[in-house]
Amino acid sequence: MVNRIVVGAHYGLRDWLVQRLTALVMAVYVLLMVVILISNPSLDHAQWQALFANQWMRFASLLFLLSLYLHAWVGVRDIFMDYVKPVGVRLALQFLAVVALAFYAVWSVHILWGI
């Protein structure tokens, strides 16, 4: 019998599913951007502004970025749980990662909507 000490760990299907779903969202966004770049090979600043003036593009970009941050959180948390053994240090690093990713999420909204 395996006696696993769990401190802040989330083993299982949920984390695996989050990683796969966020990767899928990011892949679809990258394909969308490839199609946009192939169909408009010489985009200038005004065309980029016009593209991101569309609400659907802003929403798609925000969905991509939030997926990226969530994907990064699951990966970084797993790395911390696997390689940082002192519980206090691990929790401090996880806290710093959450604060940084939350800051990036707010900053992304600010960039996309200019709030």
C-alpha cells in the first residue's frame, strides 16, 4: 500500500483534463492566428488595430491568455510539488506564482480593453 502525504496536492483526472483543455484552446487560437497571417501576409499597424478592435478577437485573445496562465499554473505547481520538498518553501513559491499569474491576467484585460 502506498502511503502518500498530500500537502496542497491535486492528483488525478482534473489536473490532467485542465492541461489538455487549455492546450486545446491554445492550439485553436494559434491556428486562428496562422490563418489570419496567411490570409493577410503584410499586416500593418492599422490592420492589427482593426483586427483587435473586434470584440470576438479580444475575447479569443483573452481566452488564449487565461488558458495559458491556467496551463502554466498546473505545470508550475506540479514542478514545485515534485522538486521542492520543504513545505513552507513550496507554499511560498506557489503563492508567488499565483500572485504573478493573477497580475498577468489583470494586465491582459487592461491591454486588450484599455481599462
